[in-house]
Amino acid sequence: MKILMTASEAVPFAKTGGLADVATALSRALEQDGHDITLVMPHYPQLLPHGSRQRFQIEPIGDEFTVPVGPRKSSGSFLKARLPDSNIQVILVDQPDYFDRPSPYVYENIPYEDNCERFVFFSRAIVAAIKQFGPFDIVHANDWQTGLLPALIDIEARKHSPEIRRIGTVFTIHNLAFQGRFWHWDMVLTGLDWKYFNWKQMEFFGDLNLLKTGIVFADMVTTVSPTYAREIQTPDFGWGLDPALSGRGNSLVGILNGVDTEVWHPEVDRFIKVNYTADDVAEKKPICKADLQKAVGLQQKPDVPIIAMISRMSQQKGFDLLQKAGDRLLSNDAQFVFLGTGERPFEQFVKELAQTHPGRVASMIRFDEELAHKIEAGSDLFLMPSEFEPCGLNQMYSMLYGTVPLVHAVGGLADSVVPMTGDTLREGTATGFSFQRYSCEAFLEAFEAALRTYRDKETWLELQKNGMLQDLSWSNSARNYVQVYQRALEKHTPEV
């Protein structure tokens, strides 16, 4: 199958969150399964690491193109690159006015005013790429930045381009909270007829909604865990889009993300002090723990548990619970390490914890890939008390590293972590701790149960090994995506 993967970011070219990891890892898994993958994304020159042109083999490809963006024409060109350690060709959409910026979507936490225009252009550029570099069997769009693409293919391209007529379209929602919602006059930028600006298709409470557009027009819609797929069809988790989502019926599928085990696995991780497996985790993980304590300035105490969070610091990620629980958390004999950026009040909260508890709390307000690996390898307990969580990756990284996760049982967290009970311990399936009700008290009960279990070294080691032996690779997820691709293709296969 020939698949065009489209996303606004992908590792190692640009990353702001999990979308970049997924776009790359799924592409690799599909290629390893024998499929022909091309990845299309914007060219962000300011985000590329030094020496990228040589390393990624970046050079011009194809013809310049011009596409309509509202009443005017915008021109761009294509660059080709190579995804490292693969045969996957990456096509970079080069348009400096739109993409030569210090970050993909925001500047100083404020979204760019022309974001709608930028990603309308990107979607139309992808259609131009399909015409230049096709044919393709499947076009896989991701999140609101490519939400217009299924509509352009369905409304315009199928009618005028024979090579596009039989393409199947798949649209993946990575986080329903980010919708690409713009004022109604931005409908003009799409170039589509105003008749599509209605409550069933592109309109959302008087605004243009690009995520809704992708949901409505794609042949198949996926999201990143089975539980999240069910949750978002309800008013509590649907962010107003639950009618559109429930209306897709069995064309909406939840597929749990996988882990890129070539990057995130303690056997091969190049960032950690020593590599280890489930067989020698008890002997070697403490070496990584001591290395982490040294790296972030925690006291060198091998028997004190290290509690970690690597996260966007926001209410969605449970930082409001942490604020409420702070005193009781710190009343325990434990160390804490926080890594990430986010909303200023929560950044300030973890900074103040580190200032008032030196040697016990370390807070790094930044992105740091190497340190993230050290934290996963050196910590004992990983917190993900998210209010909602489409999939989550760190709970899966943690299990593979023998760092026991504690999660709120929602979305992909519920799908990936088996909470410790008497039954799951006897069955050998327990991998972590969870709480059902989103409250400070429920979170603290789970936290204190985890610390009690930590003192039972035999049970704790069993939890670690259970997690480390999980098959969390992308291979199963990729096969599930292929089934979705086949269903999308069947919608455009002429009946015999």
C-alpha cells in the first residue's frame, strides 16, 4: 500500500508534543510492515538542528506550485529529505512567509494570528504534492492543522483529478481539546463554498472548526486509544463535538499508540548511565537512579523513592491536583522531579517547591530530551494524574523502564496500565496504580498505596517486571491502522 502521511510536525524535523513522535513512529512501523510511506510536513528552517541539510539530505524536488488561499494565490516549493535510518521520503513544504518562524503555532504562548491561513495553505500544498508525487492509495491526515485536507479531497480533488478519485482518507484526532477554531470569515480562506459552513459540516457555534471538518469529511476517523474513542462521543469529553463524532458510527476507531522502542527502551537507550533488562533491573536501575539524583541535584539516597513527572504543566495534566495535594505529597519520605513547560502558575508552583525543598525536589522548566530519558530510567514512580488523556506515552515509556506508573483511569491511561489489585497480582498482569474519580483525595489514596507497595520490594519488583515485559511496540498498532486504511479504500473501490 502506498501511504501519504501528513502532519504539521514530525521527529526529528520539528516537535512540540506527541503528534511528532506518533507521525514518525507510525511511519516507521508501516514501512517495516512492507508499505511505501511518504511523509509531508511544513519546512521550519529555524527549528532544524545544525547541519540538518547534510544529515537529512535536504534538497529541492519537483516543481514550484501556486494554490489559492482565499481570494489570492500563494506560491511555494517542495524539498525532499530522508527520515534517518529508513527509506521513508519526507517532503517539506517550503514557504518562508508561513513557516520560517521560531515555533510552529505560537510565539510567547500566543497563537499566530494567521494560523488558519497558514494551514489552509499547507492542506492545499498537500493536494499539490499528491498530484506531483502520487499516485497514493491512502492519505492520512493528523489533527486540525490538516483537517481541511479530507474536505479538499472530497469536495474538489476527486472531481477534477482522476489520480485522486480512489484515494482513501483517514483523519486522526490526537487531542480533541485542540480544534483549530477560527472566526467565521476565515471560511473565505478555505476556498470552499459557503454551503459547507453549516452545523453538520464545518461550522461550530458560529465559527469555522478545522478539526470538525476533518471528522466530517474523512472516510475513516481514528483516535489514539479505544477508551478515548468512546469518551469523546459523550458530552463530558466531547468538547462540543460529540454529536459529530457519534454520528460517524463504526467509522470512528480507537487505536492505542505504540512506543518507538528503538529510542525508548532501557536495553538500547544511549542517554542513560547503564542499559538494563527485566532480568537485571534490580541491580542496574539503582545505578541510573544515582545518576539522575546527581544530574538534577537530589540527595544521594538510594532507598528513597523518586517520584517523576515529565509533562506539559497544565490543568489537563493534573497539576491542579498536585497543587491541592502538595503538603501531603511532601510529608512522605520521597524525592520529586519535574520536567516540562506550560501555564505560568503551574511552572511557578513547581519552581517554588524546588526552592523550599532543596535536595528533595528538582524542577526543570524546559524541554530536555536527554534528561527525559534519564528521568524515566532513574525514577521509581511516574505520575500521570491527567484530567483527560487521549493516549499518553510516558506511562508506556515508564513501564518499559521499570518505573511504575500512577494514572487517572481515563483514555489511553486506562487502556495501557493495569492497576494493582489482589486479583491482578495473582494473575501476573498488574503494572501500576490508578484512581477512578478525579479528586485530590482519590489521587492521594493511590499515591500512598503506591508508596506502601514500594516498601514491599518483592511486590514492587514484580510490578516492574510485568511492565517491562509488555509488548508496547508500534507493530500491533500499525496492523490496526492498515485495517482502517483498507476500510477507507473500500469506500472508493468500484463494485464488480
